[in-house]
Amino acid sequence: MIRKPRSDARTRILDAALAVADRVGAANLTLDAVAADAGVSKGGLLYHFASKDQLLRAVVEHHMAEHQRDLDLATAQFPATPGGYLQAFVHAQRGELAAKREQPGTTRSFIAAAVNTPDLLEQPRARAHAHTERLRQLGPDFIEGLLVTLALDGLFFRDTFEMLDLDDGERDRLMQALGERAAAVAARTGSPE
């Protein structure tokens, strides 16, 4: 029998946690259910994650790493300026919003879990603060960049709670408008970071 590397078990556990959270909600996720889905013993799960809170925190970190990867890929497509950063952020968010619309229940369940475990928001909160600092580099266009960001946040939360009834054309026009606003800011703030 070939033993799989530990990182493979950790990845399977994280994937299983996402699947279980999607089915029953993050607040109702149990270590037993995750272990069964991952095909590991509960002891094997506990080797990688000593508690449910640690597992949920790892899932949040996984999502944050995916977000950073998407942003890094988008950043390579735009100028290394504060305005280019805003354009990259809009570009990355467009893809992420489309993916999250497919499974709004998963996002809702993690928001609900964060109510009971506020520490789950530490990393997203730090990332949001860092993003705001990047937007401040826009100088006089800081508020415009913030408005674009807040519009994307509003779209995310309305999609998550299924409170926005847009057809694909309307959604595309909205994203196009946000992209155009970011491009206009980038044109006005052309200096390198």
C-alpha cells in the first residue's frame, strides 16, 4: 500500500470541510462528518486540525490564499500603479463573484459561523484594512476607489443572500461600469507605487 503524503490528507480534509459546510452549514459542521468525507480517521483529522475552530480557520485561510492568488494573477495584467491595483482588484473580484454565485450557501454558512467564532474574521479583516491602505495611495481618487470596492462588496453580500435579481446582461453591464470607473481612476493616477 502506498501512503499518501500528509499534505494530501490535509487538502482532502479541507475539501471535505467545504463539502460538509455546503451541505449542512459551517456552524453545523462536525469533525466526524468531515473525517468521513475526507476518508480519514477522526484521529487523522485531529492530527492536522486539533479543533473545529482550527479547521474553520484553515478553511478561511484557504479562501484568503485563493483570493490573493487571483489578485496576484490580475495584478500582473495591469500597471504597477495605485490605479492599476484598483483595476486588478475589480478584475479578480469579477471572477470570484461568478464562482461564489454558484454556491451561495457555503459563503452564508461561514458568515453564520463567524458570528459564533469572531476570530474567523481576523484574516479577512486584516486583508480589508490592507486593501483600504492601498486605495489611500490613490490620493484624491481614494473615495472613488472606495466606492468601487464597496459596490463589489454589496454585490457579494447581495449574491450571497440571494437578494439581487440581475440577469446576465445586467450583471455584465454592472461589472463593465465598475471596470470603467477603475480604468478612469487608473488614467488619472498613472504614477508608479
